[in-house]
Amino acid sequence: MAQGSSHVFLANLLTSTAGAFNAQYLLTLSDADLGASSTRQAYQLTLNLVGNVSAVPVPAAVWSFLTGMMGLLALERRKQAM
């Protein structure tokens, strides 16, 4: 990588099923050695991703959706009555 340039990295935690998930990534970074051994620097970065996915019961989601739709319909009827 040239001086002044950068790279973008993406870490994903796929959670298509319910449960606890975690991932750990260890990134080791080092700069260029410019001739003298004391100029080189190395760094380590640990990235921890933690997630907990809960299943949403479909009946509860349906009731929430229907309640919202009924509220919107009531507002529309009230608006038309005015």
C-alpha cells in the first residue's frame, strides 16, 4: 500500500437463525522498513463482534401490523369526514 492510501475492510456477522453469535478478528498491521531496523512499527488490533438474535413470533408481528393499519384507516376516515 502506498503512502497516503487506504483500504476498506468489512466484517460481517450473519445471523439468519436465532441464538447468540460472536466472531473475533485479529488484524496485524506493520509499516515499511525504511532501512534502519528501529523504524519499523507493528500493531495488532482485535475486533470482537457479538450479537444476540431473538425470534419474533409471527402472530405478534401480525397483530402489531393490523393494529397499525386500523389506526391509519381510522385517521383516513376521520380526515375524510371533516
